[in-house]
Amino acid sequence: MYVIEMKNFRNISLIIFALWSFMFSLNIQSQVNNISQNRTYDTDATKNVVFFIGNNECVNITIDLNMMSFQDQNGNYYGYDLGDGNSYQPIPDNWDFEITNLPSPGSELSSDGKTFKYCTGSENPNNTFTIRIKVFDKNTGTEISNLGNVNLTLYIRDKFKIGNGIWNACVSRFILSVSETIDGNNQSACSPYTIKIYRLNEKDAGDSSNPKLAVGHVDNERDMIRRQLYQMGKYTVELAKMLKDLPDSDFPNWWQSKITKAGLYISDAKHYLENSMAVPPGDDMTKDGTQGTVDVVDPDFERDDVVDPSGVS
């Protein structure tokens, strides 16, 4: 009789322990919270939430749990690293998810509930697009408590565009103004920017036998600068002749300053070009020793009967 009662007590104890373990596991699940998400552009597709699309275009978007950040009751962090000093672990292996709410203009949700199509019309494509997902245990299929209705915000942005491009003679640069794209943190989505220079004219772009280099800022202003220098040379000769016919006297300081600055600027430009031409092919802006140019002909500059104003040709 005593032995039977001890066996019953042991069975009851095992049942109580199993129930306690089950309740404890439920309690752990209930303490998992979605604390935040990524709001920036990321080259890693599993983390990126900023998508670029133009008018009347479509893009396929695949959702991943690594776009979001989670914390459990023990203070462990999972998923996207917010850069807040905490140590973020990979998403648990048994976690899975599916999209449960996909508003318009999202469509064509995949069979696994993770990928959909987003299309724009003729209106401004910029949009803050929020979907809902359910996170569950893929081994049991049961929903992970507190993660059954999680919001994830995606940032749909118009394609990056060049707003304007002009040659600024004052600073001797080709100035590009751009229509910046803003991410979820109201920061430039993809700065700093990279500009690639492509060959525009095969004749001047050259091959391995062409000694031309792309020097400094590369644009199509070479012939325009040559015409500017030609005109400056003519003015210089004319000024020299005018001064020769004038009596020696004091000239206004502001006028003399312009002559001095012009000389310094031209000297700096010449020395810069000399030094830049010494750069070995491959170390210039285009990385391949090529240069983009267009043919611009000045009818006066190209005539054989026009004398070099410097008098040295």
C-alpha cells in the first residue's frame, strides 16, 4: 500500500512539473516584444526597408524578420541591430512568419506569405507603406505570443534623379544638384553618393594606346575652356598694349588686385594640370584612363589664319 501511494505521488509530481514547464514556456513567449525596426536603406536585402521605384513601375518586395528588432523577457535582443549598444543575436531558428495584412497597392502575395508586388501609377510614388505580419513557431505552427500582429513599415521612394547640372566657371566645376531621397529617419537614404563617368565619344575616349587622361573633375567642357583661355589671351595682349601707350602712374588698388589675382589663378591652373597629367593611367577619376568628350568647334579658334594672341605660336 505504501509503495502504491509513493508511485502515485511520483506520477502526480511529474504531471505538476510538466504543467509548470508548459506554463513557464508560455510565459517566456509572452515576454517577446517587437521593440523597433530598421528605417534606413541597406545593401543587405534581408534588412533593407527603403525601395526605389518610378512612376508606372512595379517592384517585388520580400519581407524578412531581420528588418525588425525583438527583445525577450531575459533581456536578449534579436534581429536588426539598432546601434544602441545592445548585442543583437540572429533570429531564432524556430521562428517563421507570414504577411497577414497587405493593403493596396500591394498585390500578388506569394504562397509562402513573404513576397508581394508593389506598383505605382502616375502620382508621386513616395509613400510610407505599412503591412502586418504574424510570427509563429515553425515546428508547432503556434503563434508566438505578442508577435501575432506586428507592424512593419516600408519606405517607397522615387528614384534618385539629377535635378540640374551646370558648369560653374567661378569655381571651375560642373555642379550637380540632386533630388535627394529621404529614409524613415528623415536622412538622405543613400549618401554619400558615387558618380561614375562613362565614355561619350569613342574617338576621344581612346584605348590603351591613347595617352589622354581624365584629370580632376571630368566633364565635356574642354573646348569651352580652350575658348575661354583664347579670349583671356587676347584680352591680356590688348591690356599690355594699352598700358604701353599710357604714362607711368598709380592705378586703383582694386584694379591692380584683379590683375594680380588673374595671374595667380592662371598659374595655379597651369601647375595643377601639369601635375595631374603626370598621374599614371588608372589612377585618375575614371579608373581606366578614359575621358568623356564632345566635339565643340569654335569657327575663329580653329581657323588657320588666326594668330595665337600670346605671340608664341
